[in-house]
Amino acid sequence: MAEHEHGKMDTTEQEKTFNGFVRWSVWGAAISIGVLIFLALANS
């Protein structure tokens, strides 16, 4: 078994996955807010 060295792990794939998750979350929230605003304006 390899010896563990703190701070030596390659995290590029995890960072790309996290950045993709944040991007989709922001887009999803923005679209949801836009739909709610549209519904509020169209219903009044």
C-alpha cells in the first residue's frame, strides 16, 4: 500500500465535477426565479 502524503492527491476531476454542479445549480435557480417572476406578472 502506498504511503499517504498530505496535499499530493490530484483533485482536478473533483474540481471539474464540483464546478459543473455549481454551474447547473446557478442556472437552475435563475431559470426557476425567472419562471416565478413571469408567472407573477402574467397572473396579475
